[in-house]
Amino acid sequence: MCGIIGYIGSKDAVPILAQGLKNLEYRGYDSAGIVTIYKGKLATAKCKGRIADLKSLLKKKVLRGNVGLGHTRWATHGVPSVVNAHPHLDCSGKISVVHNGIIENFQDLKENLKKQGCKIKSQTDTEVAAHLISKLYKGNLEAAVRGAVKKIKGSFALGVISSDEPGKIVAARRDSPLVVGLGSGENFIASDVAAILNYTKQVIYLEDNQMAVITKDSVNMLDMRGNKVNKDINTISYRQEDVQKRGFSHFMAKEIHEQPQVLSRIISCCVSRQNTIRFKDFNLDSSFLKKVENIIIIACGTAYHAGLVGKYIMESFLRIPTSVDYGSEFRYRKPVIRKNSLVIAISQSGETADTLAGVREAKKSKVRVLSICNVLGSSLTRESDSVIYTHAGPEISVASTKAYTAQIMTLYFLGLYLANLRNSLSKSYINGAIASLKKVPTKQREILQNSSAIKAIAKKHLHFGAFLYLGRNINFPTALEGALKLKEISYIPAEGYAAGEMKHGPIALIDEYRAVVCIANNSFVFDKMVSNIQETLARKGKIIAIATQGNKQLREYLKEIIFIPPIEEEFSPLLTIIPLQLLAYYIAVLKGYDVDKPRNLAKSVTVE
């Protein structure tokens, strides 16, 4: 959620740290700060607000030095303020810490440190780490950090510097992502490779309970006992330009319009020239996959909605029970996991704390875990038995769009692959399904070309105080996702419901002040949706319908209809969501909100 960058080398650290923080803005934050070491002393600059505010501060308060740390904070303990912003210092002003995660026992540590005379200024859990390291410091920063993390309960990604050891940065992680970037005569740490892509593409990922001690010329990877650990060097394939807006007003708009390209990439990766489905580096053996008795999907947020679509796919294609759990619920509900269960974990970032915790809980039962993920080398991919990458490229906007359809497309191909392996679908159906999926990118482009009409509908509905989204069957998850998109970026209360549940409560909310979005594409439940539409009209609800081109029936009594190209119902979620993403985007933009960085949200939720 927060962002970390550290630099050590021969260059001026401040511009590098500031640019790194700028690259991490998409993660969400409420304050920012930088610390450097210069002439044997620590100097900090912190502010509440945006990176632009920090840069303005740095014009007045000049920081120098060739080593430093930067941080963007998303508040978990203590309100957004200058005093609560990172970096934090110990009482002597010689040790500085930046931290992502949550120190669960910080209150006990805080009381103990106060008894030892520490003056703690902030409300944060992080400042406790600075004082704890200081108390343990005996001339060796690495040893002090190692001793401190042994006393800390909870999650952390730590970056630590000391004015007594100005040529060193110490980093440590547990349940929060951290990466080391390798340069020539310089090295970096970061919570996300996006922070350092301007400077290096060679990185080492820290695993849980590992440390890194870096100088400008060396990197030592260690476990928490101080033993050396051999680590692979990874090369990042995408470029800094891939995380730019490229002519769009917002990253969200760019990413919505990238979906046809993303799905085309998935098709080329998953479908061979012989029209068979294959996955690169797929490590689950066919003998196990043929014996799978049930599937458990674990995910959070938008990925959870993709997982719900996956439930329809797997049960339809494979005829085996499939459940979908929020990661935050799965880990606590004592789930029934069988020997031949398959767990599918879905996460854009691969660092979602609750999804990771759910996977770890599942693995206690010796179950196989397959992850569907966008980020190469992320924690989820490293902890899974196998992984299918979604190839969506960097997704910067906090509100997920292209990652969602990429996850769904991947689930379709996974379902077809397993169905072929298990002989649960005919060859002709599988070939027809592949042919239909190949047409989806072109159909998505057709919808995107009609975005001006969707913008006009958005403009007419700005004044509505609440929205209700209704869908049936495989488009019930689409209703949930459409509602989530609207509430995330426009702050308008929005609820998604299975349309069949309308008379079990939601109908009480319908009046002339509520907009109702009905997903009414051609399907075997179309007539049922028409009944819901008529019930809404009878109560003066204002309807926006998503319908299939050529539908004349809805034109008779609805004014606001967004048409999508014809598609088989089972594949329609790849199309029906596009108008809902655009609708949410335009409403938020017309209201004047920052759609890429909505309030209180973070791109990657790395704390529980």
C-alpha cells in the first residue's frame, strides 16, 4: 500500500528518491517524505499531501547526500500528518526507518520503550521500529535490525539507514514486498520495481524473513540469522514508458482502452498454431488435474469478482464443485479442503496480503495452489505450485480494469484446458469456444469506439445519489464489479445484486432518485431481466441497460441503452463490463475527481 525507495551510490540521492516516489503514486498515499545522510548527519523533509507538495518543500529545504530513503504513506496507525509521515527517526537522530506493513505488537513495544526513556512523537507503529533498532544498536546496523525484527510481530518491509554507517542501507521483509535493484556503482531498494525502472531492470526479490545489506558496490542477501542466501537476479521485461499515459487523460482511460490488446496477447500466449491450449511453465501434472474433485478460488476485490465468473466457468465446463472465497474470510473460517482440491489464487499484484494469507492457510493442508497473476516474481507466484501470468502489463490506476478482463480470459482458457484433459466437453465445443474468444478483442474495440455515447449517458446521471446494478447468471459478478468501479472512483453509493434477489430487499430502494443499471444482453435469462426492468420502471427507477445489438424489445420502453456486439452468453462478461468501466470513469471525471488515485484506496493492499 505504502511506497518505499532507497538509493545508495555516487549521485545526488534526492532527485532519484523523488522520481521513485512519483513512480509509486499509483499505489495510493496521503503523505510523503525523504531522508538523506550528508556530512555525517540525517536530514529529513516530510509533508502531508502529494509528491508535488514534497517537491515544493524540497525547494525550500535543500537536502544533500548520496544515500537516502523515500516513502509514501497510506495511514494505518495515526491520521495523515507531517509528524506521522515517514521517514521516522530515533531519539538521537542517527537512525532513520521507512516501513510498509503493520506492527501488531507496537503498543506493547511502545510502552516498553517509553519506560526506557524514549520520546515517541508520532501515533504510528513505524516510529517504534526506529527506537527499537536504536536501543539494540552496538555499532552494527545489520545486527540491530536483525534483533529488532525478532521482537516485531506482524508484517513489515523495512529500509533503515544510520549516520554512524553512512555507506550502508539495511532492508528486511516479512509479508510485505521488497526488492533490491542492481546498478553500476549504485544500488536501490524498493517496494515495487516501478520505483526504480528509470535506473535499472536487474532486481532481486526478497523472500519472507530475509534481509539485504547494500552499499554502492555490493549487495549481501541474508536470512534472519545472518547466514548468506544465494538469490537469482531477475530482469524486468517492461519499460518505464509502459507506465506512462500515452496521450490519455488518465491511466484508467488508457488501461480500459488497452483491454483488446491485452486479451489478444493472452490468446497468442495460450493458443498454439494447432489451436490447442497451452500454458508456459505450467507445473501441475495431468494425473493430478484429472483427479481434482473440487476447486477453491481465493481472491480479493476486483479479482474476487473475476473469481466468481470463474466459478460459473469451472462448474459449467468441468462439472465439479467450485467455491469462491475472499482471502480475508477463507483463512479464518476453517474451510474443508480435500486431498484432491485445487486452489486457484487470483491477484493482479501478487502481493495482496489477505490472498497470500489464504494461500498459506490452504498449503497447511498440502493442497496444490495455482496462481493467476500479473506481476512476474511477486510473492504469490513464488509461493504457488504453478502460475499462469495474465500478461496485462503494468496497471497503474487504483481501480482495476484490464487486469479484471485478463483474469477472466485466463480462467476461460484454464477451464477449456482442464475440460479437454478431463473429457468433460466435446472437441467441437472447445474449438468453437476458442474461436469465440479470439473474436472478443475486436468486439471490445467496437464498444470502445462508442465511448462518446457512454459519456453522454454518464453526463445525464451525475445527479443521482445512488446506483443499483442488476445482473443474472454469469453476469451477476459483472453487476458487482460495475458497482465497485463506480463507488471506488466517484464515491457514489452503489450496490450490485443478482437480479432475482431484487424482490427480497433492494426493490425497497427504487424511486426516481436512484439509477438502476440492468445487464440485459441476449441470454436464456433475458426474459427474467425484462421482468426486473418492468418492475423498476413501475417504481420510477431510472434505467441504464446493457443490451445486445439488434435488440428491439428494450427500445420500446427504455431511452438509455448501451449496446454490445452479439456474443455467446457464457463469454459475455468480457464485453458487458466494458460499458460499466467507461460509465464509472466518465461519471467520476465529470464530477472532477482524481480517478487514478481515489481517496482512501491503495493499488496493492499489502496489509491485512
